[in-house]
Amino acid sequence: MSRPARIPLPTRDGVSASTVATPSGPWATVLDFLAERIPAVAREDWAQRMARGEVLDARGQPLPPQAPFRAQTRLHYWRSLPFEHRIPFEETIVFQDEFLVVADKPHFLPVTPKGRYVQETLLVRLKRRTGIDTLVPMHRIDLETAGLVAFTVQPHTRDAYQSLLRDALVHKTYEAIAPWRDDLNWPQQRLSRLQESAHFMAMEEAEGEPNADTLIEPIEVMGAWARYRLTPRTGQKHQLRAHLCALGLPIAGDRIYPELLPAPPADAPPDFSRPLQLLARSLRFTDPVTGQLRCFDSPRRLDLGHWLAQATRRTA
């Protein structure tokens, strides 16, 4: 028996519906199945959701709590969203047409739902703001990093845009504030092999064929600190943070390099006082759909003088 085709479902508060397949089994009702298969939600809660019309069959029709179970089909539901601390910084849209949305992301805002954040993510904020449920990130940056993120609009063009990243056809530049070393030859071409470290979340350089390539150029120097332009030619996880740290130049505000700092308790308000001084500054590529040269720049700036003044006040 073939499974029914997927149907488009609207988002709720910018969040897409979740889908679960129904295997053969002993369940008499859909409620029995959901209560056993997804026990993180109490049976009583599932019953209330179904009574509110929040569980749908494969055709998008609401299922009441007494609905009989059917195997080899799909069920759709929307997650109940827990409390999220508001991230008090706003994104801006720097470009939008029928194929692309390019947003400028603030520090601390995740790109996509993960962990404790769903509503407070760039993707969900943009879906709510634009009304475009089909947005998908063309690429990602860390939640600690500010700057440009591009999203595709049309599902049928998604692979064409994402192939630009796979084929290294997107020219990206970043800026960072980090310690200054006048004993190094500048600019630095950092070419090394990065791999997962034994330390949680971190990457490290290792022996072997290089897989990470970054051009590092100083833009501005003030005493023991500098602002750098970073041009990655590959896209390894934490590439810029790991490469600068390997040079003895960990980025200001980095909570992972050179040492992983403890995360605050899940129920504690986040600390927004020391953002990672890393900015996704520009994107350049030839649009695979229109053939146009696309050039986008973040309106944000890393102000070395202002950052130094703040750092001095914190340590005074």
C-alpha cells in the first residue's frame, strides 16, 4: 500500500507542523498510538490537543480523541511551545524577492529551532514577519555570530541555491575582534585539517590532508587587540573560531575557544552582556536562477574602539 502524498500545512506562530508515520500495531485509537509513541506529551494533553483540532490525518483533516487508528499513513501535529526567554535584539531584512530573503541576524539568535529555542529563532521570526512558510536557510551561522543569512523562498529552486555552498561558489567575508600579534606575518593563510575535538562542541587542528582554508587579514590595530577580515574558502564547523584560536588569537567573547565555559542553567535568563565579536559581513555569488550577481553587506559593524572601552570598564 502506497503512502499518501505529503500535503502543505500552514505554520502556527511561524512553526511548521511535525509529522509521524503510523506503523502496524495494536493501537485501537490514534490517541492510544500517540500516548505510547510520543510519551513526552501526556495522554491527557494529547486528548486536549485533538479536541482543539491540533492533530490532523494525512489529508489535513482534524482527528477527534476517539478517532480509530489506521496503519501506514501519517499524522500531523503542532508542538506545544514551552516558555522561551525573549532575545532582545532584532533582525533586519536586507533583501527580498520571489526567490531569496537575506536577513541580518543579531548575536545570540539561533538560525533554526534547536534546544530551548523555537519562536526565538531567525527562521521562525522571518516566517511570521514575511508570511512565507516555505523559507529554508541556504546556509547557517552559529547563534553567537551576527550577520548575514540567506534563505530560499521557492522549494523548486532550493537545491540550486544550496549547491552554491556545496561547490564553494559563495564568496563570504567575516570580521572579528581578537588579540593582536605583531610577530606573525600578515596576511595569514591558515590551511589545516579540522576535526571534532575530545572536548564537547569544539574542533581542533590535526595531522592529515587539509580540509579548512581561511585568509586572515588585519584591518585595524589598537594596542593589544585588532579587528580582522576573515575569508573562509571552505566551510568546516567553527572554522574561523578554531583557526584564530590555533594562532593564539581566540575571538573576544568566545565561550568555546580556547576553553569551554559552563552554560547557564536552562531556567536562568541568558547573559547577553558579552557577545562573540564575530560578524558575517558580506555574501557574493552569481544567482543560479536569475544569473544576476548578488552582493549583500551587513549594516552591522564591529567597533574596535567601543569594544575596548567597554572591556576596560568591565575590568576596572
